[in-house]
Amino acid sequence: MRLPEHRDLYYDGKWQKPRGGYVDTLNPGTGESLGPCAEANAADVDAAVQAAHVAFKQWRKTKPLERAALMRKIAATLRANAEELALLDAANCGNPIREMKNDAAVAAAMIDYFAGLVTEVKGETIPMGDGVVNLSVREPYGVVARIVAYNHPIMFTAGKIGPALATGNTVIMKPPYQAPLSAYRMMELVDGILPPGVLNIVTCGKEGSEALVAHPLVPRLSLIGSVPTGRAIARAGAERLKHVTLELGGKNACIIYPDADLERAARGAVDGMNFTWCGQSCGSTSRLFLHEVVYDRVLAAMLEQVKRYKPGIPTDMETTMGAIVSKAQLDKILGYIDLGKREGAKLACGGKRPDDPKLAKGFYVEPTIFTEVTQKMRIGNEEIFGPVLSVIKWRDEDEMFEQVNAVEYGLTGSVWTSSLATAHRAAGRIESGFIWVNNVGAHFLGASFGGYKQSGIGREEGFDELLSYTQHKNINIVL
């Protein structure tokens, strides 16, 4: 594994020493330090934003196809170094290397997608009669701040620059606090492709994050993170009426009907939990609504399917389930497991740290399935962000949907049935922004992703996201 040579802040086209100092980052698979990383304070953030603000004045004038060409160079660089970046992420965030190898490729695909849309950022003309021309144009905001989560560091850090750069904004990217190493390495690899100040990397904790969100020269914010963090950003952004996109958490439902292909449904119910990265995914279907007629059969199949996931060292190609990102998150998950037992749920499998002595110093927990869960239990209502699946038996469809929609979240949902009518009815009744039928977990580039209720504001991964990084201006000309 090649660790990045630079651990400082990157802005104005240069590596900059942080005034805020350094903090260690860890390997959650071993508990070992991976060395110090820059922690920006408010002064550092201001310097980075000022550099991005200056760069914006020229970047916005760069022809769209020229911007697209530079973006494609970044995408090609990511593809060429995908395995190296994946290894850094596996070591730093705990997800298995076998799965992380695809993340840089996904990020590159996102950048290419938005590079291909640069000429589609169009306005319109409105008929006003003779002697008048009325037209609208879309213009960039300026300096955009993007704050991303730790479960897919390089995929989010790299991929999320696409729509902002394509539309002529400059970017302050805040990589995940727990796993910043791949962001540093990415900037080492792409350094010099973009003009100075167009893409900036600022790693920071609470002080730097608050300064970035509040900065008067940052009119546009986005977050991939938790609901509490999203609410805090929304409150801070409201002080200056900032435009905010929030992709937040979920307590998502997987619904299995009696007429489903039960073998596929059982596998889907397990795969939808994203046990590979320890359930640390906002889209995980962590509530399984299983019809009583097929309950025993599907549950037995699931308990066989879950054996495919066994915690192991994240950098080992044979590992099928990685580590929790931090000791604090591990303690939170174990606390919820204890709570589930006290609430009266039945532990069907897992529920503890693995016995393998090789994993003793890392942050691991076995894939966990609770049965006899009710919607009144906290493990059935609160996002755990860990490998804990709650199984809820249902009989009456109306009562089931009341429970499905009882939570404050509404990000994803999965329905398993062989009836097209049932599929449409169920998809219509789930209060979530992204629904799979006889499928789970997949994202589709170009299909907008986002949530209802407390799961977020706005949409990403499609044309809607591109336009969200523009302001609409109307121009009326009397000839």
C-alpha cells in the first residue's frame, strides 16, 4: 500500500500547511495509526475559500467543452489508479478491498457523465411579441462546498465534483474526517490538471466544518451524512439563505410478499443490508417486512445466506465483510444490539464481536439479525448505521404500510413480488424517494437519487443534480 506523501490542505493549486495542526487517522481493521492528517481551522478554511473565489472568476468563463475535457482527464486518472485508491480506502475506512476496487471506477463514470452534459445546461426563449427578446440562462453559483461520508471515500470525494465543475463552479471538497487518505492521493495524482483554486481539498473537524458552512463566499452546500448533521447544516445555511442539498440517513424497508420468488427474495433481503461494508450505508434495507405465510421459509434461507459474510481484514482480497469505521461507531452499534435484546427482540444470528484473535484490535461486529421486532422498538425506528437487520412479521397490507411509513426517514425501499399490480401498488404506497422491485441496492447513473421526509433535500446522480448547481437568470431585451 502506497500512503500519500502529502497530508496537508490543498488549495490555490498548492499543498498548504494547516494552521489548525494535525490529527491521526486510523486503520479500523487493525486499530493502528496510519499517521497524521491536516485539520483545518477557520483561518485555513477562509484561505481556501478565498482562493476558490478568485479562481471562479476565470473558471466560469472557461468554455464548457474545455471544462469537460479537463474533467475527463481526471476520470481517466482515477481509472488508471483505481486499485491503489481502493487499497487506501480499505485500510482507512474498513470496507473490503474486493468491493472498494469499483469505487474509483464509479467516481470516474460520474465525472464522465456530467462532463458529457456540459452543453445541456440550457435556458429558453419566451415569446414577447415584436421588438422584444426574452431569454433565460443558467449560471454557476460560485464557490461550492461538498461534505461527504466515510463509507465510500474516493467514490464520493471524486465523483461528487462532477456537477459543480461541469456548470462552472469552483469546489471546496471536505473528505470524510475518519478516512481522508484517498483524497490526498487523488490530489497528488490529478494535481495540475485543473487551474489553481478550481478544486480544493480541506480536511477538518468541527471548527473547520462550521467555518466552511457559514462562510459568506460559499452560497451552495451539499452533504452526504446523518440527519443530525444535515439539520445543523440547514440551520447554519439558513442564516445566509444558502442553497442546500442533503442526502441523509434511512431506516429503509424491504417488503416480501408471499408470491415472490422466495429464494431470490431471501438473498435480496440479506444483500440489501450491505453487510459487506457492515451495514454502513444510508440505503441499507434494515427493516424486513416478511409475510407470515412465508416467514419461516424465508428466514431459514436468510440465515444460510448471511453465512457468506464473515468479518475479516479489509485489505485481504478474500474478506467478504469489513470493519466498522471507528471505535465510537462500534460502541454505538453494540449498544443498539444490547437495546434490542432488552426490548424483547430475538437474536437470530450474530450480535457480538467476532472470536477470531486476528481481529481483536480492530472494530468488528458479526452480521446481526433480530426477529420478533415490532415497530415500537427503537431498533425498528432508529438508524443504527451498522450490520443490524430487524425482521417484522406482517399479515394485513394496510397495517404493514402504516408501519413501513411510521419512521421519520424515507430514502429507499425494496419490494419482492411476482405481481406487476402489487409492485405498482407497493411502490406507490412507500414514502421513499428510491424504490427497487425484485432488486435491491443498485444505483443507476442518470436516475436521480434522494429521499423523502428527513432523508434529505434535493436529488443527486442525474440531470436534476447538474441543474441544481446553477442559478436561473431571465433577460428581457427591448430591441
